[in-house]
Amino acid sequence: MITSSSSDPQILRLRSESLDISILPEVGGKILDLIDRTTGHNFLWHNPRIAPQTYPIEANFDNYWCGGWDDGFPTCEACVHNGEAYPNLGELRSIRWEIDPLDAGASEPSITLTSFGPISPIKARKIVRLCNGSVETEFSVHHIGHHPIDFIWGTHPAYAIQPGCVIHIPARTGIVGQANHPRLGEPGQRYEWPLIKTRGDSVDMSRVEPPGKLSTGHYATELTAGWYALEYPDRQTGLLFEFPLDVCPYLWLWLSYGGWRGHYVAVIEAWTSCPVTLSEAIIAKTHRTLSPGDVFSCMVRATPWRLPVTLRQLLTERNLARVG
């Protein structure tokens, strides 16, 4: 089903037996809602002060960010590379994506969106499908130009959180990217995930803090498996997120517990590279390069669970590493 008004962006809605999702093809093809129909819980965060709207490619993403689940190409943080200024979250996050024919009423509906890069000579495609109780998204970029392209790619879901949520990550090492308080570490500090020691204190980064004045960005590295999960113990539910470890060996966690613009949100992102700024990833030699004619692709999957099913059972069913 597709709905729109004269002033609001077009909204495309897909429904399966267990899930409802909505997509904004005019706002970077973002997924705005991911709702478990059994509980009515929307796992994706909505900005309470910014409604979905279109915005210019050169605009600051943060000033128009309505929440939901975006993708980043060819950078996460804004930077200049090869004479081009790339905005934060890249060049595709605000443009209109074209909708291929779809059957939204099918038992397992799917949609294909396509767009061309306004800066880079690429054609991007994004397939979103509801399948076996999961949301699967397949993102691909086809190089249609004549010279190699440097890039990084990541997927950027913003989650609604509450105190007591648990972030499960099979990581060995955490790295502090930024923090607005020494309690959450100093930039560059490495620690054994999830416990970071700062000034005589020990903080469990896997436990969501209550709303206050804290915000921080950490990398989770040396992953032993391609998944993470966000658990809501009070709700007896959670979301398992799977990604190919060989494609995305890093996680970037942007955690605002009220310390960034007053927002209470957790953004947990799988990335091809670290750091998540293209110009810095090139220095670190973790970036990717597309030659003319090449295609980059990555498929990720988000699966809600609820009791009596547990995360441990779901990981076993998927043949993934158990919770540590």
C-alpha cells in the first residue's frame, strides 16, 4: 500500500503475518517503522521534533533526521575526498528512490528501490522483503563510471530504547570514538567489550543508561560472529540483527542518553570500515574501492523475538554464536 498527501513524503507500507514496515522512497528509501504486529512494538526510533520530510543533498542530516533506518554511502561522517564534499551519511540518504513494480499484498511482500548517485557515478538498488518473520534488506551499488571509486558502506537503524535494555554483541574489543563525559571513556581508548574502566569506575557498555546528559560513540571490533541484538527485558522481547562479517567487520554504536540534542536513542550500525569517515578510513586503509563495472552488495536481516522464544534459542536456530 502506498499513501501520500500534497505536503508529506510518500509512505509505502508492507505487511506480513507478523510484521508491519513503512518505507519513505522520497527520503533516501529509509525504513521508518518496523513493528511487531503481535505486540504492537515499533523497534525504530522516531524523532519527536522532526517529521519525515524531504531535504537538500547538501543539508546537515542531523537537522532533518526523523529517525528510522537509513543506509550510508560512501561515508558516515561528512568529509572531503578527491575534491568532493560528501554530506553526513553520504549522497543517497536524502534523494528520491524510484519504486519498481511490487505486490505489497503478497504473503511475503517485497519492494525494489533504485537511484543514481548525484555525486558518484553509481546506480544503487535496495530490495526490502518480509520473509519468515524477518525484514531482509539487500543493498547494492553498481559502478557505471570510468574511474575507481573509494567508499565505505554501513546501515544505520535508530532504535527506540528504555532503561534496562541490553545490547548483545559478540565482540572482543571496544574502541571509544567520542564521548561527552569521561565516564564513557576517552577518544582512542581500547577496552575488553563490554566493560570499560574510566577513572577508577567500570561501566558496562552493553547496558542502556537512563535518560540524562550522556552521549557517546564506540566501535565494537574483533567480532566473532555477524550479529548483534537489542533486548528489552521488561517487554520480554528483542531484535536480532544479522550481517555478513566478511563484508561488515565493524559496529559503530552511537548512544545518546539525552546528551545529544536531548534525544534518547541507540543507533547500532554495521560498517565495512573503521573509522566511519571515508577520508579517515582511507588513511587507516580499511576503505573499499569499486572499479568500473564492479558491484558492491550486502544483505542484512532484522528479526524480532518474544517469549517464550529466547535470544539463545534464536541464535541456535540460525546457527550463530551464543550470547557470551
